[in-house]
Amino acid sequence: MRVVIGEDETLLREGLSLVFEREGFEVAALAADGAQLLAAAREHRPKLVVTDIRMPPTHSDEGLRAALAIRAELPQTAVLVLSQHAQRRYAAELLGERPAGVGYLLKQRIGDLDQFCADVRRVCSGGTVLDPELVGTLLGRARPDGDPLDALTDRQRDVLALMAEGRSNAAIAERLVISEKAVVKHVSNVYDQLGLAPAADDHRRVLAVVRYLSR
Amino acid sequence: MHFLPSVRTADRPRNGRDSRPEGDLGPLAARDGAAAQDAAVAPARRPRRLAARPQLPALAALGGAALLLAAAETALLFDQPGAIWALILFPAAALTWFAAGAVASLRRPGNRLGAIMLAGALVWFAAGLLNAPQPALASVGAIVAMLPLALGAHLLHAFPSGRLRGRASRLIVAGIYVAALLLHAPAWLFLPGGAGSPLQVADRPDLAQLGADVQDVVGGGLLLATAVLLADRMRGATRAQRRVLAPLALYGIAAVALVPAMSRLQGPLLGDDPIALFAIQASLLGLLPVAFVAAVLRGGFAPTAGVRELSAWIGADGSRPAPLRDALAEALGDPSVELALWAGERERWVDGDGRATELPDPRSGRGVVLVEAEGRTVGAIVYDATLIADAAPVREAAGVIALALDRDRLTAELIASRERLRESRARIAAAADDERRRIARDLHDGVQGRLVVLGLRAGELRRSADARGDDDARAGADALRRELEATLEALRELVRGVLPAALAERGLGAAAAELADRMPLPTTVDAGAERYPAPVESAGWFVISEALANVVKHAGASRAHVVVEATAEGVRIEVRDDGRGGATASGPAQAADGAHANRGAPPSGGSGLRGLADRVDVVGGRLTVDSPPGGGTRIVAEVPCGS
């Protein structure tokens, strides 16, 4: 599996490179700005592109723009965006209409290597990964009185958050230490309470939940 | 008697008097009760309306007298030989001169041209007596017969101020009067004249002819000198002045030169018809003052009020630099008058807006009179020295306007220092913005990145501890990673407060959305993706974040809404809530803003709004607060992108 890494800070770029090599990836190219990244992705058509958002020359969002371009051009390439900040807006742009093979995580998640590598594999296999902090922000947004979200139980909120992070029922069950059957029941109740139509797959589920939370 | 009393004459510092507050009549009240009364009745009326015409009654009386004189003279000449229509050209010319003089006097009370014309009218009446049947009257006419010519020349020299300017001019005019009166003497001393002139001492036509020749030569020479002098003045005049002066000088010189010359050329040109000749001469000279009056009016000289009215006007009105200048221009009859102010602090001359300026070179034809108040130079009047020959009225005006000008000077200094203050505040704000941006970027590129790498190292440590089965090391590595994550979280919070990533990366709309996401009450955002200059975005973000903080702290609102929209000038930011209202930004920044609508509510969160108003003011924007008690609060900041 080939990976192209876009990151302008040398130390972190080298660190990421090591992590991916150890995970069995072939690091096809290292890019230090958005244009390099886009060129490398086009050339190598990797399984995965990992990129920072803020990169030279403007230090605004060229990494994100490159990621969006790659997602549009190379549907077979999964994209994982790493950033110092989690922005709701960027998540919405990344998910777009095709929430498969895409991830958006805070850079600091790299430190938990087991979790990070699991997330990387999930993205590579077409899954969706959203940072817990981002989901926390989405869930924590103030809502008018009587909003259906306020009627959810704590456990239902936990399930909803993990759904929004892109986790499968099995992963949610493992995380919450409950049976998968219980998870299915919780998910069904959440759907009912929020008035959401049951999603065809996990990606659609993420999109539906994120859209609901972004209202 | 004047209609507008000189309320402020007591303020003249040149007289060493103390200044008095405006409206204080001071000694005037005792000295001139009628004037004080007038002032009390109409303290704020403007000179343009009042344009005091103190001469009007006197002129009306004079006009009546002139009409009587004309009628009497016409009656005297009625049964004389010769065409009566020619003889009454004298009183007709006299009346024309009188009318011209009256108009000039009314239009420009401080100008002596009118007086010269009025004197000319008298001379014409006198000259008309030449044909009177009474020998004594006819003698008067004979003596002054040539004076109308001299007066015409006098007008030429005295235009436009009515005063003779320069030694040469005074000598020439004196010479012309001598030629017209003394050198004309042989004509009545040695010729019989009409009606048995009692002045005749001998019948010597040869001497009379000699006298006439001398008179013509001297007069011609003086007229030539006049032409040279006028041509010289024309060179120093502005184009606008030349347009007025040139036709006038040509007509004047032609009229004065042709009248005697035509007598000589009479035979060959006109045949022997003295009546026709005289009619032409009288018409040429008689209409001369009309041309002068036309020139005065064409020269843009509005009805002038005079220095006295100027002083009343200054006392009655809260004057500002331009009106003061205009009033001075009217009073002096010089539309080109300029005012310069002495900026003592900067040791240089400035105009009414505080911009640096220079006084003109005295040789440039511009005159300068310094204005002093309380012994200090506060300004200068720059006037047209070719128009105003005598600086005395300008000096008088300088005394009158001194305090008003000093006030203008202080205002100009204030405006300039306010502008400098605004610029320095903008620089300080920009420097603070730059610093915030630099700090946010350094944190992002430096510390945050290093901490992430350290977190990666901690993760690697954990893995190797795992591989070794070293539980203590694994727990330590986990704790270290969690510490690092907590540190990074705190750092993110710090960066959000310094300069949010969303603002730098996506602009105001994204930054507003991020702020709204973290609000404890439902907050919606209506914003486009437009980008604005960095100082505008920084100020806008400050406004949104402070206004939202105020909503949380003070408004007791159930929801808030943020609008960011592009306008023609820049950006308009609106933050509104449905809370208790009554917010006010007490302080000059708001008090000076007419749109501020605090409907008597007690202040709450005033200092926050005050800071907002200051921050918006620095970037040249405008903050308005609408916060009726119980009606929610709406804060609107309009920030221009220019400048």
C-alpha cells in the first residue's frame, strides 16, 4: 500500500513517514506544500494521502484544498487530513457527498499509535473517521429549547458521538463495553428520536449524523 | 449710524484691550446704546442680508439734489443758442456719473471709486455752466471745463481700490489735475469766452493758443505715462483681473486721449460741426464711470459689508475657517483673500484644515498682514496687493478677526493632532494585530508541532515498553502522552483567543461560525466567504467575539444571530440577541455618534461596548448600538476597507 504524506514541518513529516513504514506502507512521496502534494498524488495514485491543512506558501488552507482536489480526482485514494485545529466547516467539506475513505483528525492523535493506526486502516478500507473533539463540538453546540437532542439519554449521546466519529456498531460496542445488540437498539432509538431515516451503511450514517448535528 | 453694531471691537488685541466673551457688549453698551439695542434685537443676523448701506439716506438726498441741479441747469441753458439736446448732455453726463458713483458707493462702501465719481458728477454740473447766460456761472464752467478729463484719468489710476497706488500714480494724477486746471487758464484769461467773461485779462488768442498747445503736450505726455503705468500693472495682474482691466484701461485711455485730440482733428474728420463733436466727446467721457462700475461688478466684488460688519458677524456666529475667510473677502472686497494660521507647535504656517502652507513672496503681488492676538502671531491675511493698495483696512480687519482666527488656529491644530492621534492609534492597533498573528503562527509552526512530535515519541516509547513487557514504562509513556495532549488542548484554546485559525485560514465568516459553535446559547451565523484586509478581519473578529461575550454575560438572551456581509465600502457586522437590552456604550465614541439609540436604559456592559467602539474607530469604522430595554440588543459595526 502506497502513501503520500504532505506536511511542511520536517520533524513531523519524518516521524509520520516512520510510522507508516512500520505499519507496512510504502511511503511513495513526501510533500512540503499543497502543489507538491497534488502532483505526487497524481503521479503515484497512492492508496492513502495524509496531509496537514496549513502549508506554504500562504499558510492558510492549501493542504485542505489539495485534499479536496485529490478526493474529487482520485476516488480510489483515501484521504486523511491532520490538523492542529478541528473545524466543523472543513469536516463538512471533506465529507462532501461521498463520505467514504476520508478522515479528519487532530495531529495529536498520532501519539496514541494503536488508535491512530486503526483509524488509518479504517480510512484505507473506505471508512470514515472524524476527530472526537470535532464531534464533541458538534454535539455541544447550544440548541433551542425542546430540541430532540436534549431528550437523548447519556448513553444514547455516547452512541451518537461514536457514530459521528465514523465507528461501526462493533467498534461502538467494544468502546462502550456493551453488546452489539444493545448498540443496534440504541442506534435505532436515536434514529427514532431524531427523526432520521435508517442509513444504508456506516458512511451514510456518519453523513446523516453530522448533517443533523450541523443544523 | 450703522445697522450692525460692532459687538466685538473690544476684542481687538492691537488696542491692548482684554478679550471679552462673545456677546458681551462691554463698554459698547454705554458708549453706543442704539447699537447695543440693535445687537439685542438681531444678534445672529448675517451681514449678507444686512449689508449695511449707511450711505443710502445720504445718497438718496444727494440724488435728489443732483436731479434738482440737473433740472435747474437745463432750465438755465434752455434759451441759449445752439442745440438744446447737446447742451443738456452736461447735466445728463453729470447724472450718469452720479448714478455710477452711487452704485459704486453702495456696492463697495469702503471703496473710493464711488466718491471720485460723485465728485465727477459735481464737476460735470460745473462744466455745464460754461454755456449759462450769467457771466459768473459761465466763468465757473470755463475754469473747470477740462476737469472731466482729469477725473477720467484719475479713475483709471485709482481702479480698482479707489486709492492711488504708488508715487508715480500720485504724481501723474496730480500733474493731470494741474494740466486740466492751471494750463487751461490761458483759455479763459486770453479769450473772450461767452457772455462777456469777467475773467478775461487780455484779448490774446495767440497766448491762448500757446497755452492750449502746452496743455496738449503736457496732457498727452501724462496720458502716455498713464498708459505705460497701466500696461505695467496689467503684467502683474492675474488673467481674471486682466480680463476686467484691459478693456477698461483701453476705453479709459481712448476716451481721455480722444477728447482733446478730436478737437484738433475736427476739421478733416467731422467737418465744422462743433455740436456733433461735443456730443461724441461728452458721450465718451460721460459713460466712462459706467464702464468702471461694470468692471467693479464683473470683477466679482460682491456687496461688501465692511470691517465693522465683519466684526459683528464674527461676534454673532460660530464661525469656521471658510466662512471667516469669506466674510473677510466680502469685507475687503477681495475675493482672493486667504487666511493662514500659525501652528506654533509645529512652527509653520497651515491652512484651515491644518495642512502646511507657505506665505507668498511679497514681490508676487500678494500682500501679507500678520494677525496678532494677545501679543502672539496667530495667523496672516494674504490679500491681493494690486487690488488693495492700502494695507490699513486689512490691518483693521486683522485686528477684528484676531480672536476668531486664533480659535480657528486652535481648531486646525486640534484637527491635525486628532488626525495624528488616529494614525498613531491605527499604527498601534496594526502592530498589536501583527503581533497576535506572529504569536499565533509561531505557536502553530513551533510549539504545537514540537509537542505533536513529542507525543509521537511518547507513543513510540509506549510501543517499545509494550514489546519489552515493561508495564511501568508503558504507564509512564501513556501518562506523558496524555499530559502532552492536555497541553496541546490548552494551547489550542490559547491560540483561539489570540487569533483563531479559522480567521487566518478562512476569514471572518468561518471565525464567526467557530465562535458561534462555542456559544452556550443557540447562535446562528449568516456570512459569506469573502475575505477582507487583515486589519479589517482582525477588528471584525474582535467585534463579533466581544459582542458575543457581552451577550453571554449581560443580555440574558435565548438566542443570538451574527451577520457578516460585504458592503460597497467594506464590511458590515451585526450581532443581535433577544435579551433584556438596555446596553449602552457610554463615552465619547458613542456619544458623538448620532445613530446611537440608547433609550434611557441603565448602562450594562458599557466598558465592553466602549472598547468595541474604540476598536472600530481605529480602523475608521462606525459602531452603532440599538438596545431598547426589553427589546434585545443589536450592535452594528461598519468597517471600511479603504485607507
